[in-house]
Amino acid sequence: MTIFRPFQAIRPKKELASSIASLPYDVYTRSEAYKSAASRPLSFLRIDRAETQFPENTDMYSQIVYDKAREILEAMYSDGSFIQEETPCYYIYALTMNNRTQTGLVGCAAVDDYLENRIKKHENTREDKESDRIRHIDTLSAQTGPIFLTYHANTRLNQILNKAKQTPSLYNFTMENQIHHQVWKIDDTNTIQEIRQIFRSIDSIYIADGHHRAASAVKVALKRRSEYPHYTGCEEFNYFLSVLFASDELQIYDYNRIVSDLNGYTFEEFLNRIKSNFDIKKMGNKAVRPSCKGEIGLYGNGCWYLLKVNSALIPDDPVGRLDVSILQDMILEPLLGIQDPKTNPRIRFVGGIRGLKILSDAVDAHNDGAAFSMYPTAMEELLLVADAGRLMPPKSTWFEPKLLSGLFIHPFEKGHTDS
């Protein structure tokens, strides 16, 4: 049994939704965040990344930054840019990219489901990344970034969502990246109760994207529980803002790797070392996008190569058989000395949505290192790993389209953020 409940959202006034909504805080570099916030004066990025409201040498983790985020949110609530629902509601959130639509249900998942592993994870988190969002959530007394969850498709829930989508939408707009966003509200009491009952029959839901945001929300809840030892479990801090999508509607993109050096090898020496595990085909200037599992693209020394792993070497293990694990276990760690890709500064990760030229350009710029293009992890692989209670290597999945921030805010107290 899982809990997924409606909430009294703070959300943009209808005519301002497209001006306020922004991509998630963590897809921007610092310079990109400053540029985006400056170009869109109502952008929610000013709240999610409030350091953009200070000189660029400001410590982005100083308390004045989190206080500024709260100040901006309060001001936008006071001037009517944001409104709050009078009663708890669900929302339907549909995103369309390249003529493919995925439809999610917006509500609040339970912290206790996370703690008791009914919300399953597939990725580790880093304490430094958690700390930022913990302070952001705690200072605002609200969650501003939805967690991207998934579940095995449910026929009845799908019928409810499709019926609700036949009504007039609450928001309907296209962002500059040509991704179309639509939102509908579900406030009918009977429908709400049926949805809640459906989730009571669902044993598990899964984090698709947003492990750090989820972990941060849970740690804020535990902090508040310690501060209020007589908590009942019904308080809003015991739940976190989420959007749930059926797993068969989602698409995972490749998550590629760039390594800054070859750990002392020449490129020819490096190629010779990997021949024992891979068949290698030289592809010249043609960028290699793997066409199936077991294939990896390699770029270095001005040339692309197609690597095909020896199938006899693929482990019969839900984690070990992932292409990202094969790369890590057969190349990155034993040859290039990258034992912990989460913290090693010699490796960086690039979402496949950005194309492959960025990989070759990065290697060519330093005339050293290598880049690896990956075949996307499958949704079935993600679910198998999570069900086994295992963890994938970092940066194994890249989901598109991204959920916008600023369309839904989950406050911990009625009446906005007042304590």
C-alpha cells in the first residue's frame, strides 16, 4: 500500500504560468542560471536559485540566499502572482516533446513510504547536494521542485486521467525549447477518493529522477519531527511534492561520459588494453550513437570507434549487466583509475539530449582524454534494479522532457509560508 494524496498547492495565476515556470534548478550551470534569471524577470529560477539576485561572487550557499528565495516567494504571493487552492486537489501534468506526450499525476508522496522502501530508489545521493535543498525547503517551509516518480501502469487510473484531460485545461503553453505543457485540476471529491484508493492497492512506486530532492525532503521531515515530537503524521512536512507517470509512457535518454585524460596511456596503448573485452571498429569522423545494448561509442585522438562488449563477459546481474556498469567496471575503473565517478574531477557527464558533437569538441579542445557515448538504460532495467534493492552507477539515466519548477508549490502551512 502506498499513499499519494492531494494538497493545497500554491500555483501561478493562469496568465503568468508560462512567465514564471522554469526548468529545474540543477540543469543550469551558475552562469546559465544568472543569464536565464536576468532574461525572465518573473522566472521561478529567482526562487530556486536565489543567488542570481546577488553579485556573482556571492556564496550561493549562504543563508542570505535562502532568505532571499523566501522573500521573493512571499512577495509574489502577496502581489497575486501566486495563488493558493482553498481545498486539496490533484493535478494532471502532460508534457509533449517531439509529438510524444507523457501524462503525470501531481500530488504528494509519503515520507514514510520512502523510509520503508515502498518508494524505491536506484541511485545514491551526495550529502553536499542534499544540504542545499534541505536549507532551501526548510527556509521556505515549502517544496518547490517536484520529484519525478513512476509506477507500473494502472488501467483504472489511466481512465481517470484521460477523462479529466477532456475538460478545459488550467495551463496550456509552449516553452522556448518547444516542449508543450498542459495542466488540469482534479478537485471532485469522489474522484479524489478513488485515486487515493487506487494507490492503496499499489505496492511500490519508483523514483525516476530527483533522488537528491527526495532525500532532502525526507531529511527536512525528520528534522521537523524532531522539533515537534508530538507530530501526528498528518502534517504537510510528512509528504513531498511529486509527479507520477506510468512507466510505459517514459523515455530514458543516453547519459554520456567525458574523461579528461587517459591515466598516462597514449591513445593507442589505451585501445590495445581494451581489446581483450571489446571488439573495436574504427568509424572515422562519423559520430557513434550505439544502436543496441552492449555497444559503446568511443571518441579520442580525432576519431570515433564502436566498441562491442564480448557477450560472454556480461554478468547475469541487474546492475552488472547495465552498459554504464560495463563501461565503469571494464574501462573507467581498471584502466583510467576512476573508482568513484560521483566525486572524481576527471570525469563529467553529458545528457544525450545535448547531442554527440559536444563530446568530440570537449576532447579536441584539450587534445587529450576520451569520450564515451552510451546506449540508453531501459525503463525495465531501472525497475529491476530498484526492485532488487540495488543501486545503479551515478548518472545512468537522463529523462526528457524535464518537469518545470514553479507550476506547483507544496507549502507546509495553510496560508502560504507563514509559520
